[in-house]
Amino acid sequence: MLTAKGSSEEETHLKMPRISIFGLGYVGTVYAAGFASKNIEVIGFDIDEKKLKLLASGISPIYEPGLSELVKDCVHKDLLKTFSTAEDAVLNSDVTFITVGTPSNSDGSIDLKYITETSRVIGEVLKKKDRWHLVTVKSTVIPGTTEKVVKKIVEAASGKIAYKHFGLGVNPEFLREGSAVEDFMTPDRIVIGVSDEKSKVELERIYSGFSCPKLVTNIRTAELIKYVNNAFLAAKVSFINMIANLCQKIPNCDVTAVAEGIGLDKRIGKHFLRAGAGWGGSCWLKDLNALNNFARKNGLTLPLIDATLQVNDMQPFVMVELARQLIGSLSNRRVVVLGLAFKPNTDDMREAISIKIVNMLLNEGAEVKVYDPAAISNAKEIFRDSVNYASSANDCIRNADCALIVTEWDEFKSLKPEDFVRHMRIPAVVDGRRIFIPQAFSSKLRFAAIGLGANEYFNPALAVNAMIVSDSEKILLVRRTIEPFNGLWSLPGGFVEYDETVEEALTREVEEETGLKIRPKQIFDVFSHPLRSPVKHVVTICYLADVLGGSLKSSNESLEARFFSASEIPTRLAFDHHEIVEKYMKLQREYWKTC
Ligand code: UDX
């Protein structure tokens, strides 16, 4: 294995080969414009005439930050051209990069139909070309594909011999969506897979203007590096997601601090340790499945890849469970999803985790509304009329019972707890991307987040605050003596799963017995505590009653109720209240043993 030197004066002054790029999708367009911006003559080719026409008129066929300007400038300078035939593209260039798609077959294996067709077309043109030409595979292909498929097809179609009449190379890309131009301009490294010196020299010349490390390997190793790169990144994200699920079980534990703690170890590194609702995108799932399939064909299993996929499959369930913990059954509840694209700054919904989450919510019987700053039109293709679509984040959360943050768009980061409190019917938020500060949110509304352990001492004010719309609003607190809790404070219905009938019955009863007028949902919001467990719920009410002490007016020997203003309700559970909570918890535990 050789490590080539970085750029030097001498190298950058060498004459640049002319490049043709076959496949003007996401990778091809970025490379076409990128190479052209480095003063290399580039010809773009695609079988899709629409893409060719767009590019010819200086318009990028895909959206990527900074790409439109680059395409326009390079077309204007005549460095980036298009030809409408493959023949013209190959005959007018020295190197052809294959950048066509490599989708998945139903068994996870890689579908090579575009690779084989492109190789055949290039081979047929090479038959007519009397000069040496370099064919380079940039598409992600399983080890052995370039030598066993591309080389053979080009040789058969051209009647020429690889490494003698034409060169062969593999040059994987590592572009991220949303920062592809930046990744092109400042790559971490460039991988060049070759078997012959001439191809190596040609590819090194093309990349002579880049100062990053350049790794030269054989062809199969270069093909494998791309898969292993994606597999490792996916494993890193799944690893922290797995730890996030553990953190949720540990009171007061937060995965973001854990990630920071391990990320500072240089051997681990801080990148790709953001825990969340799960990873998506067009590459990882396809590539991990292809790698697994390839390993199996070679009589091997890859348990860490299986586990990486398995953890990712779990994350949508974790999100839905957190929503359930906040508001109970999701059936007939208005649940909203903020963020649909597989990551921010793109409209791409391929393999987006939001698809699984939305489908699960629908299966739970929830009424689902969605919003994304860019992906709504793609989402409509997927969800059709099974969900409602919002035109803004605030429109989405209006009158909702629970909001799930699924993509970390900047627009959502600026939402304040008050926005949710003001707009939602029940202000309950599940932060699936860790964009909100837990302390700021959990003191004002029902809040759960991926990788956030429950507060050891739950905040009784949460249950009440969940319905505080403004400071002038009042909260009804009810004291009722129930047999098993004689002498304790509790709410009727405290041990039953909430449903509308309980609320109606309770409302009627309290109104009749106290003469107070109760706003719809007022009672429900008090007693449907975020920490769903009836034990904690009753402790909350008991605790509140104790803290507010004897101020309830008795109208009946078994029921007392009074409205409290927001300022009368404590917003934080101080540490010295721990004993009170413990006292009630103990009594509750004893009660449950008798059930
Ligand atoms: C990825 C690779 O990074 C790139 O090198 C390859 O060429 C194509 O696949 P991309 O699909 O654009 O690029 O997305 P990337 O930014 O890598 O993120 C992938 C997924 O992981 C996204 O869903 C993202 O939200 C998620 N992710 C990423 C996390 O959940 N946590 C992290 O810390 C990082």
C-alpha cells in the first residue's frame, strides 16, 4: 500500500486530463462542478435529457448548498459542458468517472444494472477510440465488482485489454448530503484504488490540487473502504443510541454528557455521537445490507453490522414509547411530528426514520399531523392522505396532544417551551434529536428526550404546569378521601387508565359538589401526570396537597376542591421535599402489594 504525497508546485502545473462524468445524480453533479471549479475540463453525461438540458443552461439538476453557484460559474467559464451522446462524452475526454446509482435488490444485495449498462456503453465507444482512456468507478460497489464486472464488460464491448489499452480505477466518494460541496473541496482523504501505474498517475494528477492525505490501494480494498466507512459511522451512531436507551433507565443521567465524556478521548472522537431517533438516508441502510449480503455469500456473518441495524430498528419504538409515557394511550390523540427529512438541510426522505415513526403512530390509532421545512412534497408521496400536513411548526403543534421532534432543523431549535404551552392542547414534547435544554422544558411542560434519564425526584408541578396557559389561569386541585388511602390526598379515578368518561364523570361530580365551574380538560390535565405510573401520580397529588396544606375548602366530607393560581403552585421540587415523596411512595408501594 502506498501513500501518495500531497500537492506540490510541480504536480499542480502538470496538464490536467479532461474528465467525463457518467451519471448526473447527486454524486456526479457535485464532482462535475467540483472538478470544473479546479480548472479541469469536465463533460457531464446522463441518459436523462432533462438533467443534461438543465446542466447545459447552467442550472444544477440537484439541490445542494453552494452547488448552484458553482455550476453556473463553471458552465459560464466553459469548464463544465454536456454532450448528448455517450460517444461524444468519452471521445472528448481522457478519464471517465462512473457515478451511476447502485440500488438494492430485495435480498439486500447490490443491483448492478446501471453499472453494467454504463460499462457496456463506455466499452462500445472505446472500441472507436485509438488513445488510452481511464475508466474510474466512483459508484459504491461491492469488492470485486470493478474487476469482475466493469473490466470484463468494457473489455468485451471494446475488444481491448484492461491495463494495456485502457486503465481502470476505483475512487470512492464520502460526500454527505447538505455539505457535499464542502466535503468535495476539503476532503479528509482521497482513496485511489488501482492495479496499474498509468491509472495511478492519472488519478493522482486529477487530485494534485488537494492537500489532504491520498491513500493508494488495490482496487478491491478501495471498494471495501467505502462500505467499511459507512458501516463504522452507522455503528458509531447506533452505539450511542444503544447507550441512550440505557441512560433513559438511569435517573438523572443524560446521554449528551456521556457522549461528550467519551468523545473527548482522542481514540473515540466526538463526531457522530449525537444520540437520536435513529439514522436514515439513501446510503447507510443500502450499504450495510449489501455488506452483510456480501459477507454471507463468503460464508461469514457480521454481528456488529446486524446489531447496528437492530439498534436503529428500535429507535422509532423508543420514540413512540416516550410519547406514551407522556400522555398515555395514543389512540385518538393528536400527535404531531416535527421534521421528516432524514437529516436537516435536505428534502430527502429516503429511509428517513420519520416514516417508521409516523406509521407506528398511525397504527396506535393517533391522528397524525406533520411538518418539515423542506420535505413536505416528498412526504406527500409517501403518506398521502393518511396524515395532515402543516404549513409551519406553530401551525403543526396547534391543539396537539404531543409533539415529536424527529429532525433537528434550526427552525425547531428556536421554539420555546412557551410556544408549546401556548399552542398545544396538552403541552407534551418528545425531543428525538436533543435540541432542547431539558431543564428549561421539563419545568414548564411534559418533556421526554432520547437518552435522558427520568428525574429521580419528579416534579409534581409538571402535572399542573402542563395546563397553565397563562399566569391568570387557575388550576383545580381536588382532595378526596378514598378508602385505601384514608387520610391521604388523592384524586378520584387516580388508579384507572384515563378516558373521556372518567373525565366527564369527575368533572360533573366536582362541579355538583363544589359549585365550581370547571374548564374542559382542567381536571384531566391535573391528574394525567407525565410519569404515567399511578403510584407516581398519586404521590404527586398527595405531595401537592401537602405542600399547599389545608387550604382546600371542604364542601363535603369526602371531596374538597379549590382553584389555585399558577403562582401558588410550586414549580420545582426542592431536595428537602424528598422525605414527603418517600413517605407517600412507601405507602403506595404497600398499597400495591395488597392489590
Ligand atoms: C453518509 C456518509 O456520511 C457519507 O460519507 C456517504 O458518502 C453517504 O452517507 P449522508 O447520508 O449524507 O452521508 O448523512 P450523514 O450526515 O452521514 O448522516 C447519516 C444519518 O445519521 C442521518 O440520518 C443523521 O441524522 C444520522 N446521524 C448522524 C445521527 O443520528 N447522529 C450523528 O451523530 C450523526
